[in-house]
Amino acid sequence: MTISSVFRQPFDEQAAFFRGKLGKLIPTERWDDVRKSAHDTGFMVAGAAKADLLADLAAAVDRAVTEGVSIEAFRKDFDAIVERHGWSYRGERNWRTRTIFRTNMATSYSAGRLAQLRSSGFSYWIYKHSDSVARPRPLHVSWDGMALPADDPWWQSHYPPNGWGCQCYVVGARSERGVKRLGGRIAQPADDGAEADDGRPNGIDKGWDYMPGATATHLEMAQKTRQWPYELGKAYFVDLPPSARDALATAYRQLPSVADDARLYARAVLDGREVPQYRTLGLVTSQQAEKIKALTGVDAAGFDFALEKPAVLHIANKHGNLSGDVNPVTSAHYGHLPEVFSTPDEIIEAGTAKHNKLAVLQWRKRVGNEDLVVVMEVRPGRKMLVPETFYVKGRAR
């Protein structure tokens, strides 16, 4: 198992663990201001002390964990956040982004796997060392293949990751035969002594002698969603306190990678490639929900802005490059939609959709020398707003 295979394949329990942390954004000065299992229920980045900075960083990490974006995309988001807030962080940029990215990926993965191991009822857990690390830790290598009962106390301190950059993991088996089939061996718990400064077991970095996810109580939500990642994402953000939900929704739409993905989604649809049914552009904020309710009577709390394939195709036919419009809508224009939805110049009532009589609203924003106008269909059944049409108006000469 390689680091890339772990990090780029998010799964429900992994996302559930990370999303469960977002209701508690913890300001810190140092990396060790938050210790051990406190990481299960709160999000922090060392040295990030301001609430709006933390919200932006949380949104960027959330995309990486739950949507599987690359470290390159995360770095692009990180750079935009640093510039926006004027944050003077410690360490070199590539090292710092790699540490934030990999630490959150590794701990959320391990916590998600813990939920799976527990729910599957395995009798034995088997410690596995990853051969992909550049500098293997000798003790971690010595633990490779060691199989212990799932309830053995050794796991409380040795369940991986066991340090910065550690890529070890655990698999489960139901019998001794299963242990052997997975390359493991029934063994006694390793006793390698303890560090003199704080008593943690040898071979484990400071602050890492705990079991990520052991104290989390929200992982069962992952089993209740009908569609991943779309429904899971909405479910967890809706359950956050309103102030945290609004901050994260706004931060999400400010990420350059979200604009990139909106543009790429439209391009993929127009190219005839397979795409997810929906592409979220983040939740409606409380203030936006109040505006929508005032204009339509629909309680839009918990709704999100979303793209869908039929809407993109309809817009291409009506206002795309082959439509004859003087100012055709291109895939590049979709990259501005997060900005249009977060900071519109105007939102007005626009009647009802002809095909289903649902309420529609018009968002308008001047971007550069163009007016972007998006007519959004309000769908109470799916709790979303989806483009009914989208056009470019009044380009300045």
C-alpha cells in the first residue's frame, strides 16, 4: 500500500471522522497545544489563531480529505489563503503544506479504518508497515505482521500512525488462518521500552501515542448516507453550528480548487465524459437562506448550490458556443460561479421554471468586463439550488 493510494481514495468513515472535527476550530500557537485524543473532536493547524483563517484552512483540508484532491491543488488553495490573511507561518512552504496535508490524511484514514475494523468484528488486528517510506523506522519494521487480539491494550498507544510521516496501517482477520493468509503472525505485544522524557513507548513520536478516532462518536453517520460524497458532505455541514457552517461554506467557495473543479466539471460534461450526478459548490449560508425564503417562501436552510449534467448541457444549447449568442457561456465561466454565489451584486425573484413550476431566482455579478447572470431553480425535495439557465450579458466594449 502506497501513500498515494491511501490519500487519494477517501471513504465514508474517513470523511465522517474529519467532518466531525469541523464544529470545533481550535486556535493554537504551537503544534503541541492540542494533545492526543483532543484531535478527534477539533481541527487545528499549528500557529493558526484567527477564526477566519482556521475556517479557510479547514475548508481546504476538508476538500483534500473528503474529495481526494491532490497535494498540488491543496497547495494552490493554501497559497491563496495565506495571501488573503497575510499569515506568517513557520517553516518552508512545501514542507509546511506537506505536513498539514499528510497529517490530516493519515489520521483521518486511520480513524476511518478503526471504525471499519470495529464494526466488522475482527478477532485479530495485524500491524502493517508500508514499504513505500523513504526512511523506515526500525521498530515499525519490527512490528510488521504482528497480530494481536483486537482488544489488546497495546493498540491504545501503538495504533498507527505512530509519528510524523508514518504510513503504517492495520488490517483485520477473523481467525489464525486469516492472520497467516494476510502475512501476519500471532504474537505477544512488543515491549520496546519507553522514552525517558514523557514515558511514551519507544518508536513513537511525541504526541502520537494514542489511537486516532477512538473517542469519536459520530462515525455511524457514514452508514446512513445514500450517496458519497455529495449526501455525506451536506449531512455533516448541516449538523455544524450555524456560525461554523457559514464560515466553512464561504471559505469553501473561496478556494481556487473549487473554481477549478467547477470549470473542469462543465468541460467534462461538454466533452461527453462521465461525471458525478452533482457537483456541489457549497452550502447556502444563513443569510442567503433568509434571502431565499423572503423571495420564494422556501426555507433554504441546509440547501447547497450544485451543478448537474442536464443543466450544463441545457445551458450549452441555449447560450454556449454553438448557440449564436454574442457572448457565449464557456466552461471557463463556470469557474466564476462560486464567486457569483458568495458575493452577488443582485439576487432577485425570477418566477417559476416552465417544466416543473419550481421557484427560480436570478443571481447577477459583474466579473471583469462581463455580467454573469445565473437563474437558479430552488429544489426543496433535494435541498439544493441548480442552474436553470446561465448567460453572459452586457459585455463592455
